Amino acid sequence: MATYDPNNRPGPGKIMRNVFGIFMILIYVGMGILLYMNFFGFDQNFAWVRWVGGTLFILYGIWRGIRQAKGIDYNG
């Protein structure tokens, strides 16, 4: 007899978590790219903020992508 596991059920909740996760990955990587391109018009004195911030956003987006692909991006 199969046991019921409420954390592993298919349905709109799991689908929406996946859609939201992919959306947030795109937001983080896109924000990093926009910082690299100086889209927000930072002064030359704050170029280091662009590079550090852009790198952190892209790395975190990649990390979230890895967690999303492995299925460990949420607790259930």
C-alpha cells in the first residue's frame, strides 16, 4: 500500500514554485548583467560597486539555478 506524502504531491503549488524559481534566477542574472553594462548610470567612483554587485548577483543566480535543477530549492 502506498503512503501519502503531502510534501511530494503534484499540483499547482509545485508548478508555481518552479515557475517562480526560474523567474527569480532570470532576475538575478539579468540584474548582474545590467550592473556590468552600467545600465543604472553609476559614477566612475563607484565602478567597484558595479563589478562586485554584478558578480554577486550572477553567482547567486547560478547557485539558485543549481539548487532548482537538483530539486532542493524548497522544503516542500
